[in-house]
Amino acid sequence: MTKLTERKTRLLFETEETARYRGKERAIVVEPDMHGLTLTMRLKGTKVRYEGSWGAVFDLFAKLHAERLRYERQMERKGRKLK
């Protein structure tokens, strides 16, 4: 596997997910930087960019996972109370 820092060309991921911007549905594009520390997300065909670190993405996903587990446990408890 080639590490991102060893690549000589820019890497882009165009996702299947879309978001509405100025009346149009546009694909989300992810651009990791060549040093592997940050990433930029933008909508295809726009200049608006959102930068962040991979650590922040991991923290966000961990938080979402914990919230999902908490919600599932909560629904399970409510289901037991109704019976």
C-alpha cells in the first residue's frame, strides 16, 4: 500500500453523497493533504472549502457511535417496560 505522504499526485475522492447548495444537488469531494494530517471537504463545482484534521473526524465518529449505542440501549429499555 502506498502512503499518502509518498504520493506525487494529488488525491481526490468524489463521494456518492450529495448536499444541496444554491439550489443544486452537488457531490461531496474529499481532498486529503499530502502530509496526511488534514483534509478538505468541498462540494463539486464550488470554491467553498471546509478543512479539518483526521483526528477531529475520528473523534466525531466515535461520538456518533457512542450516541447510537446509547439510543439503542434506551429503546431496548423502553421496549422492556412496555411488556
